[in-house]
Amino acid sequence: MAEQGHIPLVAIDPVANAQNEWVALSLRLAPGADLAQRLQAVFAGAELLTAIAPLDCLLHLDGPEALTVPVLALLPANRVGLVIKAEALASGSAARQLAELHAYGYRVWLDGDIPEGAKAPPALRSAARDCRAHRDTALPPGRLVALFGPHLAHGVDGARRFSECENAGFDWFSGDYPIDPDAAPSKDDDGSSRRRILTLLGLLARDAESRELEDQIRQDPALAYHLLKLVNSAAFAVNTQITSFSHAITVLGRRQLQRWLQLLLYARQQPDGLPNLLLLLAARRAAQLEALSREAGGDRDAQDLAFMTGVFSLLDRLLHMPMAAIAADLYLPDDVAGALVDRRGRLGAWLRLTETHPDESLLEEAGVSPAAWWHSQLHAWHWAIQVGRNV
């Protein structure tokens, strides 16, 4: 049984649609005899569902056994979907329980191939597939069109696999495909806005006059639009309408302006272009490293460096450049550069945690308690979701 007050480790991954919009978060807990108790600890108090609203969560399970009455009482059917391994249908009782859950209003995805001799309840028509487990299996185009979706492809590790899954009829996607180093940049993206943002970051670093900053921003209408939209968003908790760049600098200060510009490196470069999922991933890392720094007693400057480390951690994928060259071009502080290039120091250890789903031994090695990790997750996902809704 989970200890009283102990926060279980939860692996959380974003789920996006084909328009590069986050639609849900996938949650996984390690299997075990105490899974039902750990699920109660995770969902008790609605802290999780409040933090990730308006997104729903998709709970991945090997079977429905842990979905006891006390657990289901904490899982609102309109917010929690159930992704159940299809091999669980080998048990007749599992098939009946899944049919009952569907009748109660839960959305149920059958994950993988149905075992030979087993039958899926007719009402369960949404499919999921672990692309890592079927890495070498071809996906016939249109194979899911006749089934009721949305269908979920998870473990999608590259742009090519994403394309195969989309052609096969999957609607929702999760995996490392947004950071695929082989993904080609958009043919419409000439990089001019990013170069201007890098120039602005350099001006901020040397404490340039506000007029110099405004002159750079005014030269790029797309950058100007995204900057004003972002600074007026809920993600930055601005209590007054920002109508000009000089107003933004005056009211909000250079420290916050620097953060917006760091994020805008990842923003879409064309008015009709799809959102860049790297923006949301970088925002999540930045917010989580900042939260870990705050939890560790870091002052405002230390938290800013942690935030910067998270934001810049995907620039090598965005710019298709070695991280060492990027760090040198930006004249980054040694702590930040060491974390980005070699994962050195405390910032490097924290960054490594955000790149995986750590176990307790990795957290202990990085000096992070499970409770601190959990609360940093909630803060980071909440903040990144807000950024995604406003950029």
C-alpha cells in the first residue's frame, strides 16, 4: 500500500493532434499490487485535473483491475480516458468490466492487437497503438477509417513514423517525434525572426536602450504580433492590457521581456503555419526547472538561469545546430552552458530529469524529493498548457 502522504511517481507525456495542438496528457504509473492505492493518491483532491485543465488525461493501464470503486469515484468520466492493453481481453471478466466502464461514460481505448480467440465489446471502437512495441510493423493506410476515433498512436519516435500513423488513420499522437533531429525545417521558414530574437537577446544581455529593442521588434510584424499576444496572455498573469512595446518594457520589465523572447524562438514563423510543438516542450522544461530551483531555495537570479536552461535546451533541434555552437554564440553563463552542452552541475541534473521519466534513485541522485518533483510537474504542465493556448 502507498504510504500516507507519499506522492507516487507519475510519467506524464503530452498528446497532440495533427494540427500540433495539445489535446490531452498521458499518465502512466508503474504496475504493482498497490496500484489502486497509488491512483487514489494521484487523483485525490483534484489537484492534478485542476492543474491540467482544460486538457483531459489518458490513463494507461495493463488492465482494469486497479479501477476499483474508490478509484473510479476520483476519476470523472468527462475528464479521464482509459487506455487499456488489448491483451487484457484474454480475461472474460476484463471484457465485461470495460464494457461497463464504457456504459458509465468512460472513453476506452484498446491498446494493441486483440488476443487470438478474444473479442472486444462492440461498443469499444477507439484504438491505440504503441509504436515502440511495433517498430518494424507497417501501418496500412486508412486501416482505422471505419472505426470510431479519435485513435491514439503513442511511442511515435520520429517524423516518418508520425506520417505513417497519420496516414493509417490515427488522430492523436504522443512520443518524441517533435524533437526528431531528422525532421526538416519548414520550407517557408527563413529563420529571420529567430535571428532577430537572438539579436534582441544580445541587446538585453548588454542592457541596451529600450529604443534599440523597439527598433528591432518593429522590423518584424510576425514577431511583434506574437510578442504582444504572449505578454497579454494568462500565462504571464498580466493585470493590464499591453498595447505597445515601450509599454511592455515599462510595465513588465526587461527580465520578463527576456523570458518572452526566449520562448518566441520556438513560435510559428508564418501567420498560417502550424504551431511548433517544441515551444510547448521548451516551456514545460523551463517552468519545471524554475520550480525545482525555487524549491531548492534559489533566488530570483538562480530561477531565471534555471528557466533559461529549460527554454534553450531544445534550440539544437530547432536550429539544427550543435548545442556547443549555440551556447558560444549566445555567451551563456557557465552554469547554463555546462548544463546544455554536457548536462553538468545541478542545472544539468535537473534538465536530465525533465528529459525522461525518472525513478526514485535518479531523483535522489539529483537531490529532488518525490513531492518536489510532483509539484514541479503540476506547475510546469499547467504553465505550458497556458502558453499553448495563448501563442
